[in-house]
Amino acid sequence: MIKKTPAFILLVLLAIGTLAAAEPAYDFFVCANINRNYVIGSKIVTTNGVFQRDAAGEWKHLGYNDTGISAVAFDPRDRNVIYTSALNGLWRSLDGGKLWRMCNDWDMTESRDVAVDPNAPDHVYLALPDGVAFSSDRAQTLVRRENGLPARGKYTQVVQVDRTRAGRVLAGCELGVYLTEDAALHWRQVLPTKEMVFDIQQSPHDPLVWLAVTQSVGAWRSLDGGLSWKQLAAVPTTHPLYNITFDVTNPQRLAIGSWGLGALTSEDGGQTWTDRNAGLPAPHRVWRVGVDPVGQLYASVVAETLFVSSDFGRTWKPDSLAGSVVNKFLIQPKSAH
Amino acid sequence: MNRAFISVFFLLFSALFVSAQPACEGPPPSTVPVLDPVKRRAEYLARVDEVINWAADGGQAKTDDPAKLDLAMIASKIVLREDLHGCSQRVINLMSDPGTGPFWMFPTVCIAYLGRDHLTPEALASIRTAWRTTRQLRGDTENHWAMYYISLYLMAELYPNEPAESWYSGKSSSENLAEARSYLIYWMDLATSVGQGEFNPTHYIGEYVIPLQFLANWAKDPAMKKRGAMMLDWLFADLAANTLNGVLRGPNARTDEGSAIERWQAMASYFSWLLFGNTPPTSGYGGWGLYFAPLAKNYEVPEVIYRIATDRTGDHLQRDRARVRRFWRYSDELSPPVYKTNYLRRDYAVGSTRGGLMDAIQAHVWDVTWAEADPRGKHNTMFSLHPLSSMQALESMFVTYPEPMIKGVTFEGKPSYDSPDKIVGSSPYERVCQDLDTVIALYDIPAGTRFPHINGFFSKDLVNVTEDKSGWIFAQGGQAYLAYRPLAPYHWEKYLHYTSGWAKVRRDLGGSLLVSPHLKNGTIVQAASASEFKDFAAFKAAINALPLLFTLEPTPSVQFTSLRGKQLSFAFDQVLTVDGRAIDYSKWKLFEGPYLNSEIGSRKLTITHGRLERVLDFNTLTVTDRVR
């Protein structure tokens, strides 16, 4: 019996390990609005907001039905702590989405993005149409931290926290990419633009690699943690690019979503790009692309539905969330909670 | 039979048939001011009753079946103490499927307060529950926020000391109250020191004055109550000074196609009718306007404001400041100033801003409008504009991406935004100046701009439209003679009208567009009263005799001696000079004219008419009346 116990435990551990290896290390969320022609004053008749892809491949609604959710973030210590960026500003739930608090006052509105610092999880960053707000207490209080951002031109569409160092954040603004290394106390411009920076992403494979897409000057890559940037020459500059994504399963695979260009992919780390609109309904108005934890590519096609591709854009099939516009794909390391 | 008698007759007749809208459907009311205060008040109360009775009788639904009532009808029934049990049941039913935003919030506040002592506890509890369970969207415009925060303020006062989890916002009653109070004071300070962002709105006036009236009546805090009452006077004084026979004139921060061409077709007309009795109300009493009526008897229209609206002894020139509501991006300023001019005479009015980009979708920059004995159905206006349809303009004002919003807004109540023949909107490629009844609008449109032309609106109600060999186009609208000078070649197109914000098809209501497909362009309009001339020919001769020099290259510029003998010199992106003196806009006041006066930053408005004066002082929260 005694001799058998270690073998049994080993078998159990092996089985658990096998299961763990088969199960992706990430969870996958979207912020989807299914609110065609909703205007302030009309009734919300559809379910909108945050959805999580469950193990069966279904989208499970999470939290509140809000038509204006632009982004979602979680406390890495506790998945029940949820932040959403929405028309009213920042909302926070501490109980997995049952009760919510509108965190900002009237002096902040229409936030565009929210991010939590994984190395300082009480720290929350909020992208606003007129700057950036910061919280050091899980959004119980919010203050503006805009020193170094331009007086005009600080419309901020995206905030991304560097997962390797607390307080290091990149912001995509009207006039370029801005970097802070002291939790937004000071910002400096690291990539100037004349029009919007719409998205910034850090590589899940190499934290020094960052990508950004813009309204009028195409896509850019940084290989030094966002300090310097070089344009991706093969990405067209003819149309605004709305977002860019990595594939957590393959460092060579990237995708871009664009209203004018549709879905573009690269499978050589950004050297060449391919139009992947065949199979998507025309016109290929792709609002966002995302890649799930097992490498499936998604495209949110405006006024159509979510489309999914298991061969990185070569073929597409319609997914659920008909009529949706996905504002955010979020891939998140699995939480213990 | 004089018009006043006809109006009284219709009021009496209407009492027998309350489901009709007598004031809306009957002859136009008299525009003669009622100087007897008792009679004036009685007529005001009669108008209020007309609205309440109509709404309580089912309004547009034409039914008093409680199961079909909306909250406006319920509000009126509560006022009349009719079928309160049925109203309670209907409230419970309606609250089971709550709305989400300021347009739902203020009606429910209205019912919550009006019904406090009349609806069942279950009905009142259903409202309270909805305010816990349903997230309320704050919206993204100044009128949204006025409705949202006044509603939140009043509900937080009605249900004090309740915990955060009992409100949709996740904030306690005191937190909600503090936030709402803070915003409302901020907004009032802004509006009374540098002007409104949504100035002179044709429709949105209701979205301000209705909740403000709630605040004035129901706020427990005396200071907030006072602020509500004073803002009502402020906005109604502004309305009075910018109307001619009850119809709002001149530029608007936000309007729509219907109001732009048929100036009477606006919620502002409902308020003119209700307060001043000098124009018919619009159909359905302005829709939202029904929510003003239940408390309207608590409002005493100040005589000085009434007289400004109705008792005009001469021409008046009002020059005001306002502001662009907000540019998030692609602008050096968040909220640039707007300089407004409105010149009103017995027969017509001329109004303008300086042009440039204001509201990207709904601004109305300038026009000449004329008086009509009955303004209903009359397209009593003339203007030109560059029909801007621009991704960047929309991006500047909204948190949107470049491409989707152009088409998107056409499905969201602004159907003409991307139409080349539209007649609403501002443009960064337009510059306007005005001196009395002369307007010069110049256009410098960059090559490659979507819709590289300008549109001039020529109404179906113009008569004697004459394309003179001199280059002037002459016309008559009502008792106004009009001269329109296009500065570049043009052609005519039929004007097709979106009859509502949700219209899918366009209708030919008559009227034409002067379309001038030239990037460097301009319009001069000179108005005059027919009574100033022996006949139309004399007017034409007078205009043709006026010295005019203009050039379009490289920059449009005009030198014109107006009918009033002023030598006007104006070039695109330059300041107008009048008789050699440049207009100094830095010295413009918040309000300056015979009726309204206020210094920038003062938070104080002096309202005058003859010897009457009322001073609204937001610094001290005092209202001072005197007879000078």
C-alpha cells in the first residue's frame, strides 16, 4: 500500500498535468454591442456588454446590459473584480458582476479603454477623450494624470500596461504614442502622429515587442519596449486601422482589423500581409479582429455578426452574436478564482 | 372678426372637444400683447389647461384606456386626479420594462413627484426599483446631462440616506446628490458666464426647461430651487429676444431639416405659444412639452420677458456669445466661442454666427426669415451653406471611428447628414459676417472635399423670384424684399425634404436649391421691408445701385455698400470691417442689445423692456425686479 501510493499519486498528477496542458492558459472575452441604431432615449432591446467564451464555445454574458461598453479589464488576483469602460465612464464590480459602481464623477465621460497593472493590481488606468485617469485604489477614486500629454491632442483611445514592470504604460492618443514609466505621473511622446493611434498591443511572446495601428500612418512596431518605433512597410496606409492583435499560440501570426481594408493577416511576424476577406460578407467592414487561446481568428464585421476562422483567415464561418459590433477582444491569463 | 376673438372662440369651443388640439389646429393667435396682467394670466392658464386636458384625454393615442397611457398622459391625469388606480397600474406595468437614459429618467421623476401622494405605494415602489435595477446612460450632449443630473438630483433628494446598492449607479443617495449638484452648478456657471453650448435650440429647449422646471418646483435645497427658477427665466428671456411673433429666428446650435425651413416647426414654438400666446403650438404640444404643463401653473411668466416676446416697438439688434459645445480632438480649443447676431424687424429677421465648424451635424449658421401671419407650413427662410460631410468633423465631436459615423448618423435621426443637397450643418469652409440686415457668407472649400459645392435654399413661399441680369436674384417673402447674390455660377435643383429624423424617403414640398459647384464661392443677402419701397422694382433698382466688388481668387473677398449705407469689407478668414473699422469680437458681451445684457464671466443677466427690468444674478442667487 505504501509502495503503491507514490505511483498512484504520480498517475493522478500526470493525468492532471495532461488535462492542464490540453486546456488553454487563457480566458477569452469580448465587449460586444448588439444595438443597431440605438440612440440615447430609445429602449435597449438586445443583450450587450461583456461575453466570455466558455469551454463549449458559447458566449456567456457577464455582468450588465450596457450598450456602450468599449473595454473590460480584470484584477489578476480576483476575477470577480471587473472594470468596464463605457459611455458613463468607468464601472467596477467587486462581486463578479452583480453590483456595479460608476467610479468617475461628471468630470470624466465616454472612456475608451481600461487597463489594470498586473504588477500593481490596485492600479487602474482609464483612457478618456480628454486624457488619462489613474486610480491607486481599485477605482474607488480616480485622478487625472496627464503631465506630459499635450494640452490639446490627448484624446486617448487605448492604454496598455507593460506586464513586465509596474507603472509602465503606453497610451495611444490623437498625437501619437505616449509612454509613462512612473504610473502616469509623467508621460513622454515615443511615436508622433498627426491623427489617432487606435490600438497598441504588447506581444505575449516577447514583452519588448509592441505593435500600434493608426488612423492615417499605418502600423508600427517597437522592439525595445515602446521606446522607438518603425513602420511596418507592408501594411497599407490608405485606410484607418482599427486594431491589431497577436496570436498567443504562434509568435509569427498577427492580424489587423479595418473598416476600409477588412481583415489582414501576417504569418511571418509582420513582414508580409495578406487580405483575408474572402468568405466575409462585403463590404468587409471589420471593426475588430481577435485571436482566441487556441489560435482561432475572429473578425467582427459591422452590422453582420462575429466570424471565426480556424485557419487564420483562409476560410470563415459565422459565429454567434449576430448583429454585434465587438469593441474589444481580451485574452486574459486564467485566474485562480 | 378679429384674430383675438377667433382665438377666444376656439378656446371655448375646444373645451367641448378636449381631444382636439384647438390651438394647434385653429387660426393663429393674435400677436397683439395682452397688457392686462389678469387677462394675460388667465389666458396663460387656459393654455396650460388645454395641454393637460388633451394629454389626460389620451393625447396622440386618442384613448384614455389606462393600459395604453404613456407617462405624459399619466402626469396629466394625476394633475386632474383622474383614474389614479389605473394610472398606478400602468406605472407598475411601464416600470417593469424601464428605459435607459435621460429621456426615460425625467418623465419618471415627473411621475415620482407628482404621484407622491396620489399613486399607490406599489406604483411608487416600482419607480424606485427601476432606479436600482436599470443602468442609466448619461448620454453625450449638454441637454442629455441637464436631464440626467436634474433627474438624479431630484430622485436622490426624494429618497435620501439610501445605500449605494439601492441605486443603479452604485453610489449612495448622498453621493448621487453631490455629483448631480456639482455638475448642475458647473453647467449653470458655464452657461451664465460664457454661454450655452446648445444655444437657441429649436427643439432641445424642452430638454432644458422641463427638468429645470422640476428643479424649480421640487428641489428641497432652496438654493437649487432658486437656481432652477432663475435658469428658466434666463432661457425664456433668451427665447423671447430671439423670436419674431413667437417663432425662433437666427442661428441655432442644433436644429433639423424641418425647423430649418419651416421655422415655426420647433418645440420652441410650443413654448412661445404657452408662455406668450403669440404663435400656434406644434402638433402634440411639442411632444416632450407635455411634461412642462403639469407644473406650468406654478410658473409666472415675468412681464418683462412677456413684453420682449410680444411688444416690439422697433427694430432690435441682439449680439451674443455662446460656445461650441465640445471638440474632443482635431481642434486647438475644446469649446471655441460663438459670436451670434440677430437683427429683428417687424417684417423679417436676419441672424448669423461667424461660420466655421460648430455642431458637426445640426448647426444652422445663418438665415433671413420673414414674418408670416400664419407660420404653419410656411418655409419662411433663405440661406446658403456648404454641405459638409466629414469624418474628421464627426471625430472631433464624438468618440467615434472615422468611417462608420457618416452613414451611422443617417440612421440615428439625422438622415440628411451625408446628402449633397442637405440644408443643415456647419462647415469649416464657411465664414459669415452680418451688419444689420446684410449677410455675407464666403466659402473656401479645399479641393478633394466631399460635396465641393454650396447650396442656397429658395423657399416655395417666395414670390416674384427674379434672376436679374445684374447677377442678383430678387424675391419677396411675406412683407420682406430679399436680394440674394451668388458669387459663382450655379444651377437649380429641386429641394427634397426628409419629413422626419427617421424618414426613409424624401418628399417634394416645393422649393429649390441653388447649387453652385465652385470651391471659391460666396453669397450676399440683403433684406428690406416692402414698406420701405414704392414697389418691388424700386427695391431691385436700389440693390442694383449698391456698389459691389468681389473676387474669389485666391481668397474670396467682398466689398459691398449695404442698403443701409454701410461700407462692408469682408474676406475669408478676415474680420469684417464696417466703414473702415474692424469688428472687435474680443469685446463682445455675453448678451448685448436693448433687451438682454450681460458681461462675459458675470453670471448676471439684465433683462429690460421699456421701464421694466429684471436682473438674474447667479452670484447671489437673487432676482431683482424694478420699474426704471
